[in-house]
Amino acid sequence: MNAATTYSPPYHRRHHQHHHFQLPPPQSQPSIVSIPTQKSILDLLNSKPATFSLQSLAQIHALALKTGHFHDHFVSGTLLKCYANPRFHNLDSAIQLFRNVPSPNVFVHNVLIKACLDNGEPLQAVWLYYELMMNDAKPNKFTYPTLLKACGDGGIVAEGKQVHCHVVKLGFAGDGHVKNAMIDGYFRCGDVGSAEEVFDEMEMPDRDEISWSVVIDGYIKSGFYKEALEVFNTMQSERIRPGKFVLTSVLAACAHLGALDHGRWVHAYVRRKKKSIVMDAVLGTALLDMYAKCGRLDMAWEVFESMKEKEVFSWNAMIKGLAMHGRADDAVELFFEMQRRKFRPNGITFIGVLNACAHSGAVEQALKLFNSMENVYNIEPEVEHYGCLVDCLGRSGRLEEAEELVNSMPIEPNPAVYGSLLGACRIHGNAELGERIGRLLLELEPNNSGRYALLSNIYAKAERWDDVAEVRKLMKERGVKTNPGSSMIELGGCVHEFKMGEGCHPKMKEIYSTLKVMIERLEMEGYVPNTSQVLFNIEEEEKETALQYHSEKLAIAFGFISTKPGETIRVVKNLRVCDDCHSAIKLISRVYGREIALRDRVRYHHFRDGTCSCKDFW
DNA sequence: CTAGGGTTAG
């Protein structure tokens, strides 16, 4: 606490500082007026609910009891709402208050249901709904949006469907708020079909901007990014004007897809409508994040600098953007800059900087930052932070220290932590540790195909083909589905997706022949396919074929036939890039004089003139 | 006096 800036009230005020609600002194008014009315209590509660202390609330509570106004449901409900403010973390006292309300009506029930939801107790909210029905307090149209949201948050589909039935039976199915909440709830429960059904049956004017927003966001949360953009297009063709909520969601979809042109369109739209669409911290952050994830760190920075309103998450997004592009020093510099601007780093900030260090081999820096978390910032490292550190140590070849950290960390390591260690074993060819960790992971996550692939690669690198075959067999026995590699490229306002060996693209013939010519040209330049990372011990020729058609190569070949010379080719891949593709693309960038920006599952690779921005460390 | 939508990290 800084004494110089602390305001000390005069002595007599200290004792009365909770009495903000005091009425004018009696001498200035007839004494009868000093008995608070119902309205004056409500005014007190509604004046500055965000700044109350619990004590002042308790005093108003006492006042309400003393004057008898507590019996009024408006008063007790509003009081309840104040107690339930999530910043108090004090849902229990709200519930206790509810128990003391004589025959609570719908309003009081509704407030408590919302209170449970806001305090992270969706199941309790649903339970209270049953209680409401038992109490004979008929639900009204205000009850259902909150309740449906609770079902969605709690992921309870069956109860949600029952609530849906109640909505219909009690005649609230025509309400726009209720329907939007229903769509949102179905999406949250993963029932995309039912969500679509409710939306499709809606008609104007119920189907408003919020309905579209819920659907677009629902698709994004379900991983259907292309569909989200399609819905956005339909929305515009129906002349519904998107506001900042929809635009923020759309930008998130663009970020995932690497759809730079779509994202730029949104940026231009926001600028054009700057009178009606205010660029707040959330929208600005979504915009800069889109640019960073679409490979335009320069534009991300420009947006970040121009943002008038920044929040911690804006700084986090920018730090993460720098990290993703391998700019560790700048990320760390920004981490200190945000503090000079009086922003407090949080746990996510540290994930960003630690990640940046991991991708540039800055082990000492990472250790220093990690140690400062508790010592300087009073942030308890979570399992993700340990994961970043394990990753950082492991990538740099300090495997013993990484393993030591995993064994000594004070919280239970999760599969991701072991995964980092396993990845490091692959990079550094440590089959002994890799085998132990790999076997452990195959038991912890028997359905994660990536783990089998890594372990198999480790065995392959050590030429232990029997073990490779055994892993393959195990995978087959357990019926594990492989996660196919897929690469996306946006061209002509359309996102194209390629999967290995898939031939359904209309220009597939041309793409394959272009790729064949390209690889022949590379081979003349001395390129030899590097097959060490191919999953299984298949015949050498077969391996080469498989490599040739890795999805990023297909996407790049398509980029070549669809762009002008000199244009950067931008590709987004769902998995990590393999050694072979990485060296092939380096060569392509030199031989064809093209810049290629490839985002893999964790970072960007900017290929230019035969080199990669990751300096071959990834 | 009560009800529906957006951001960063894994």
C-alpha cells in the first residue's frame, strides 16, 4: 500500500463511512420524513450497487427489516440481487436471504436463479426452478432465458429439453428472448441440429441481430468456422446490420481460418461505420488477433497502437501474437511495457511470454519469468505454466531438467505437460525417455492419435521397426481415429481446405501436376525427401508419395496457380509442420522467389529466400 | 424492479 496516495478521511468520518444511505439530518426536515420509505430503500440499492461493501449492504438489509419493507418483494428481490453480486463470492448469503423471504413471488425466484448462474452454479439455478414450480409461483417470460442459459452452461441436455417443453406448454415459445436463449443453450450443449431448428423456424421481427449473433457464435464455439462465415453472409443478404458483437465473432472465425481478406473487409466496414460502431477494447483485440493469426503482425501492431481503449486481454493478445511469430524479445519487452502503463499481467500473460521464450530457446529468460510469477506478481503457476516451461526446457535439449520439473511440480501434471516432454524427446531423438512417457500417455489418453504418432516417430527415428508396428497395431485394436492433416488457403474470398490424399477439389488434377513439377524442380536443386517422420514403416516409395501430398504442399501448389507472382502465399495448417515440408518449403521460397507464410498448430513460419523465420527451431 | 450476444490462454 502506498501511503502517499492513500486518502485518510477525517476521524469522525471513519466511523460513518458505511452510512452512505443516511437520510438528510433530522433538523432540516420534519422528523416523520426520516423513516425510510420503500422507494428510498430501493433508490439506495439501485444507486451504486457496484460500489457497495458487504457491511453497507447489511445495514440497508437491517433497515429494510426494521421498517418492515423487507416484506415487499421488490425490496427483498433487489436486496438479493445486490448480495449476489459475483464480486462478493457470496452466493450462500443470497440463498440464506431468500429462505427468509415470506412466500417469495416469481420476481424473487427469477433474481435468485440469475444469481446462481452469475456465480457459476448453473445446476443450482435449475434446481431452484423446480422449487419455484413447487412453490406455486408461476414462472414468467423472464424466467426462461436465464434458465435456458443455465442448462447450456451446465451442459445438461435432457433438462434443457424438458425446459423447452415447459416453454411451449406455458405459452412462452413466441418470445424472442426465450428463443435466442434456447438456441444458445442447444449450441452450448453441443446439439447443433436443435439449435439450427429453432433458428430456422424463427421469423422476423423476432429473428433479430442477436439471434444471428447467437448462431454465428454458436458455430464458432462448435468449431464450424466456415459455417459461421456463411451465416454471416446470409445475414447480410437479409439486410440485418451487424453490430460490434457479431463483428467480433466474425473476426474470431477469420482468425481461426486464416481468412485475411474476410478479416480486412470487417476492418474496412468498422472504419466506414465508425459513427455507429465504437471500437472498444474487445473489438479492437479481436481485430488485432485476427491480423496476427492471419500472418500480418505489422497490421496487428498498427491496430494495437491505435486502440484508445486497451485492456489486459488486449496486451495479452499482442504478446501472444509476437510469440506466435517467434518475436520473443519483443514479447518480453511488451510484457514490461504493459506494466509501465499500469496494467497488471495475469496468468494468461505469462502463458504468452513463456510460450515466446519456448519458441526462441530463451530458457534462462523463461526460468526468470516463471520464478517471478509467485515472487513478484503473486500469481500461482497453473499446470499450463508448468507445461510452457517443460516445453521450453525440452525444446532446448535440457531433457533431464524438463523431466525433473515434471516429477517435482506441486500440481498433478496433465497430459499436455507429458505431451510437451514427448515432443521434446522426438526432436532430440531420446527414445529411452520417449518410450516411458509415450507409454504413459497412451494409457492416459488412449484415444489421442497424436500421441501414437509421436511415439511411433520416436521409434522410427531409432529404427525400432518392431515397436513401430506394435504401436500401429495397438492403435488399430483400440479403434483410434487419426486426426488427418488439413491445410487452408483463402483465395478469391473463399476458404479452400485440403486434406492429404483427398481429391475432391475441382482443380485437383491441375494441383497435383503443379506439385509434381515443383518437386521435380526441387530435386534438381538437391532436395531429398526426408521420410523419417512418416508414421509407419511402409516402403520407401510409398512414404515419398505420402509426403508429397501432405496437405500444406497441396495448398501451396494451389496458391501458386491462383495468385500473381510476387504475392505472398498464406496457408494455415491444423497440425505441426513436418521436417520434410519445412525444408521443401524453404527451397520453394528460394527457387520460385515467393514469400510463404505458414501457420501450424502453434506458430508461424515465414519462408523467404530459402530461410524460415523460425530459424529451424520449432 | 427481472430476460438474450462479443475478446486473450489451454
